[in-house]
Amino acid sequence: MGTQIASDLTPRRVSRVQTKYRRIVTDIPAPESIPVLERLRQFEPRSMSGQPPIVWDRAEGIQIYDRWGNMWLDWSSGVVVTNAGHGHPAIRQAMMERIEHGLIHNYCFPSEIRGELAAGLAKVAPEGLKKVFLLTTGSEACECAIKLARTHGKTINAKKITIVTYHNAFHGRTLGSQMAGGIPALKDWIVNLDPNMVQVPFPDGFRGLDTSFEGFLKALDRAGVTPDQVAGVMTETYQGGNASFAPPEYIQKLRNWCDQHRALLIFDEIQAGFGRTGKYWGFEHYGVVPDLICCGKGISSGMPLSAVIGRGDIMDLYPPGSMTSTHTGNPVCAAAALANLKVIEEQNLVENSRRMGEVMQPLLRQLGSRFPKHVGAVHGKGLVAALHMVRPGGIEPDSALATDIVRRCMEKGLLMFAPVGYAGASVKIAPPLVTPEDAIREGVSVLEEAMREAIQ
Ligand SMILES: Cc1ncc(COP(=O)(O)O)c(C=O)c1O
């Protein structure tokens, strides 16, 4: 998918930039960074070379620095991770204290810090979802939710094992999580797809034009699935690649349908959780509560940690010793996550995400409307958004244009990760939740400049 931003590492002469938030003082890639980039290309798989060719040396708050004097305003949050900003001092301090205290690993042996984090996450979760299983990655959290849903379904009837997910969904790259995803090209390698994992259209109102809940029922019918076979329905709260939300009425009907048929409703909040969308949990936009939440990324603002949070009767399906993980609640990661929860609360980051979203979302929609032939849709809420780039005259995705825009922004000191979403044609925007208004406005004007140059 997508076009690579820099297959050729030859430095390009770019205009110098100096503002409060951005500084570009070298050609790009910085000539002195080439040996580092070449070493990475030599020793890592090719799949790792998709991101803009800048060498991260330091990242603080809303800025990324290389070693050669350049500084980028960050619109990536890594990959929608650093909600509290990069390297928040309180998070660093909490990790250092934990290391100096003398506990850097605890497996499933009891530890105070793991208990504190489980309780802290239960506290921010909605009523009824008060058990927390800590893992390391988002993919693992989704795998675990699939396992729990099927195990739960089988307690009702032996055939209640179908997991329903959505077209274009992304839930991770391990076998089960990738199978649950809805991007066929990413699933070629699996070959023997599980016939009891089915995908239905996502009602985003752009590529999934039927936004009625009847569309869900019809799609199940077409797939030959009856409601009594469904163990669970899992969806990203917003589709990560395209920042697309479903209509609240659709999700409310889905909640009722799941209740009626004793299927679990699972929200993959790995991108949406911890304030990203202007609410603590993305599903609050829909006015429903799921049975299981998968979360990760913004849970710690930097350290590898994820969690499944859910109803006690589901989370307790497995007896002692049979649902565990080597690095569950690693003490240093747990310390980071606990400090992160505190920062989110004390710095009102959910509120900042909401307020800044009210500035950013209209600006991006106005920007999109200035290029109506090339921007098919602008989706998002709070501090996440995506511009869906298309070929003039239709909705065919234009990944080359999206890649060109991201590259131009990078050369001007505004950093986004490589385009994602449908056919790799979405320019995705995800600033840290500590971003102030003047930085949002500056970012949008840089994006506009890049789009003008790319589209002409
Ligand atoms: C919505 C969603 N689910 C799951 C994952 C997988 O998470 P991880 O890469 O930590 O395994 C991602 C990662 O991008 C994601 O965005």
C-alpha cells in the first residue's frame, strides 16, 4: 500500500524554516543522518522503512528533534501514542523512580504497582467494566478480546463462535487480530481464513454509504450468519486509518442487537482511548457502553502496555494460570501508565483535546473544501483527523498525492506518519493532546501550503 516517502535517500535542498515550533536548517534527509538511515535499511526488514526519513534523537512535548539542528512540530504522536506529549517529565520521573526502587519485572507475581494500575484503569472505565487484564501490545489486546468473546459464546451454545468485524478495520498484525481486520491485501498471507470471522461494511458515510443498521443485518444475512452464531462484534471506535466514526444511532442499535442475541460488543479503543477524540473514551460519542474495551497506545504515552477492560463475568472465564502473559503490567510500564493517567486528569487533556478539536476540525474541513477535487472527505473528532485524498472526479484513492503532501510537510517541519487508511491515501493528523491553539493553527497553514504545492 501507499507510495514510499523516500526510497532514495539523496538529500533534497529545502527552504530553511524558523518558527516557534519548527526549525529546518539542513537539507532533508539531513546529510549527516544518511549513515544511520542506511544502517537501519541494511539490518531491518524493508517493511520498516516506510516512515519519513528523519532520525529521531529527542522528543519533548509537541516537538521532535534530530541531532543536526532540525525540529518538527509533531502531528503523529508517534503513532497516536503520546497523548500526554513526548517524554512528559512526570512520566519519566515515575519510571526512573520505579527503576531506582529496584523492580523492573514481576511476571504475574503480585506487585503493588500492577494492582495500582489495574485499579486506576478500572476507575476511569465505565460502570460494570471493572476487571483489567494488562498486556503489552494492541494486537494482543484484540486477540484476547476475540478469545474471551468466543469462550463466552461457547458457554451459550457450541456454535456461537462467529466474530463480526468491519471492512477496512485494523486490529493488529498477529494472526487473529489481522484476521479480524478488514483489509484483504493484509490478509493474503493467512490463506486459510477462519470462516467464523466475517466482516461487514463500516457505515462511515463516505465509502460505506449505507449507514443504516439494516445494512449490518443484510450483510450478516449475505454472509450466511444467524444471530445465534455470533459470539461478538468488534469495531474500532473510529476506524483508525480514516478517522471515520459510525452514526450514533447505528451503534445504539448494534448495542441493543448484541444484548438481544447475547453477543459481546467489543470496542477497540487502542487509538481512541485516553482523550484522543475529545472524550475520555471514544465510545462516549455513541452513548453506549461495550462489554469489553481493548486499549493501548495512549494508555502510557510511550511505553509498551495494553489492556483489556471488561465485565467481571467475562474476564473471569479462565481459571488461575490460564490467561497470563510474561510482561503483564511490567512495573516500569505500569509506573509510566499510572503517571500518564494522572497527567491526563491534572492537565485536563480530555478537555484540551475537545477544545482544540473545535479549532482544528473546522479548519481542516475548510481546507478540504478548498481542494474539492482532491479531498474526498475529512473525518475526525477531537485531536484526530484524516484527509481522504482522491483522484479528481471520483473517490478513487490517491496515495501518491497523500504521500507527496506528507513529504512536503515533513520538509517544512511538520511531521505526520506515512499515509494510512483506505489504499494508503489518508493524510492522518494526530497531535499530542497538550498541543496549544497557535501550534494547531500553524500546523494547518503548513498543511495548506504543502497541499497548494502538491496540487497546484
Ligand atoms: C485500532 C488499532 N487496533 C490495534 C492496533 C494494534 O496495536 P499494536 O501495534 O500495539 O499491536 C492498532 C495499531 O495501530 C490500532 O490502531
